[in-house]
Amino acid sequence: MALALQTFATVKDANAALKAAGTRYLGGGTLVVRAANEGDVSVSGLVRSTDPALSAIEINDGKVSIGASVTMAAIAGHPDLGALARAARAVGGPAIRNMATVGGNLFAPAPYGDFAVALLALDAAVGTGDAELPIETFLADRDNSRAIVTYVRFALPKGDSFRFLKVSRIKPKGVSVLSIAVVLEHAGNGTVSSARIALGCMADRPVRARAAENALFGKTLDPDGIASALAAVGEGIAPITDPIASAWYRAEVLPVHLGRLLLG
């Protein structure tokens, strides 16, 4: 199937072109091109933008802004984004990481979208044209979004406060059984003062484990301290079933892997 490709110098012009029926935005192409190649007849035209801001990484005063066209390979190799390198390297193999973009990963359906799980734990904001949305708001309505994502913005995690784990059957680039990202803050007495836990493959898009987050408050990171969080992590989840794993299996192993991540 032949696809028309339009390239625009600005995001504004590209957004205008996306109003036409059948058009899809082309970033790295790992999602939309595959869909077209597999016979998705709803895709009749592709739109892209060469706006330099889409490929920029800016770090100022502990705040990070990453353009939507920045690739996983660029993040994994950036000297100041070491905390995110593991999450970026969880996306496919080297060839995929050279193409897969931050913006595209936000739209990736489970069992993909591992980097979006990390961004959810980091409480990122998502820029879409003139609007900036909390990532949870964006993910909840992403299927209806027609505006081009331009950037993600978040606070750079301090020390070892950010943790990420991807579980797969094939190493190192297999599809996820599940993924977990955690951001923890500690009080002066060593107990957890706040926690954000994001899960992949526990719904059709990344979700927060709020019951587990609440259960960690005021606890220490030891087997007794995290027990209530592990018991609560399954509340509200709806794991997917696919050829990689069943929903039952994903729910069963989730607390095991969360425990390993929390205990380091």
C-alpha cells in the first residue's frame, strides 16, 4: 500500500496537516509503519516535522526536557541521563532503539511502552502543542489525541531514588512480561516519605500502583516494611494476556519482582 509522506518545518504546520482523515504522525516509525505494513487500511498518509526542538535534550537546575523525537539510543548514551539509561535500553534491540522515540513510546500499547512506565513514575508532564498535561491525564486519553507530542518534562531523580525493572523471557530485548518503575523519597529516619510506583502490562497502558504506594508510607525498605505494599500491589490492576504470558501469571509474579526492586 502506497503512503503519502508530508514533511513540515514546524510542528504547527504538521498539526494542521494531521486534521486530514487517514493521516498519522511519523516519528521513529516503529509503530505506525508496522501497522501500515500489516495492512492497517486506516493509515493512508504520514506527516512528519523536522522542527529542531523535537530532537533537543535540555537539563537545567535539575529539570529535564526531552523532545518527542529523541530516540532511546540518545537517552541511553546521554552523560547526564544515566538514571534513565536502563529504562531506555529496555526498549527493543539496538536497531529499534536507534529509531524508537520518546513520543512514540507514550502511545505504545502493552506489552510495549516500557519507557512510558518510567516517565509515569517520574511524574512527567507531556507537551502537546500549546498544552502541557500530567502524564496520567495524557495516557488516559491518548487514543483520542490528535495533537503532536512535542516534549516530556520531569525532575531529574536524585541518587538512587529511581529504580526500574523489566522482566522478559528473552534476554536482552524480549517483549515485557511486566515492567516496574519506582521513585522513592526517604525521611530523615530512613522511612519512606513518598513513593510513586508505575506498572507496565498491568493494563493496556502504564498505570500507577496507588495502594502499594500508600502502603509504603512510613515504612522501611526491608522484608517486613514492604510486605503490606506487596500485598496491595495487585489492587486495581487488569493485566493483559498475550502469547508471552497470561494475565494470571503476570499478576502472580508482580509482587515478587516489586519486592526484588524495592529491596535492591
